Amino acid sequence: MMQNQQQNSQKIQNPETQVPKTPQMNDRDFANDLLSYEKYMTAGYSTALNEASHQHLYEDLLAIFNETQNCQRELFNVMFQKGWYKFEAESEQKIQQSYQQFSGYSTQFPYGGTVQ
């Protein structure tokens, strides 16, 4: 069954830009390393924002967070354009199953349990 799902899945990606396969880091390696670092940094800044008690510090952290998040997004876009980042398309049925599975959790949300 798993093999059937893999055969039916569709990859969402652009044509891959080829890079040299050598022991040295190539452009894809550098971009992947930077993307991982930017994701790590945005998670750290998010925590700092939640804990900042001084308004000016919060504003400075928010500006840095936004800049870091924008860098992360730009790196992701470049990697996707070069075919170095790809996704698996999911069937509508599978999406509906997941939605139904998790939509019941909305009753556990504070403030009326509405999902928007």
C-alpha cells in the first residue's frame, strides 16, 4: 500500500539546478545551511519576543525577528526556484481526513473555540 501511495504522489518542485558533487560544500549546501540557521534564529527570536518585558527591547527584537524571517523566506524561495526544496502533493481525501480528525480539537480552544 505504501508503494502505491508513493507512486500516486506528485512532487511539487522546480527543475533542479545541478551542483558539483564533491567533498567541498556547494551552493546547495551553503543555502541549506543558511536556511537551517535562519529557522533556528527565528525560533529563538520568537521566544525572546514572548519574554521581553521592556517595550523598546520588544520593538528592537521584533524588527530583528522580521528581518530574520524575511531572510528565511527569501532563502526558501531561492531553494525552491532552484529545485532544491520540494514537496509531496496530498490528495483531497487525505486533507479532508486530517481536517476532520483535528477539527474536533477546536472545542479545546479558549474564547469560544472558533477556528478562523
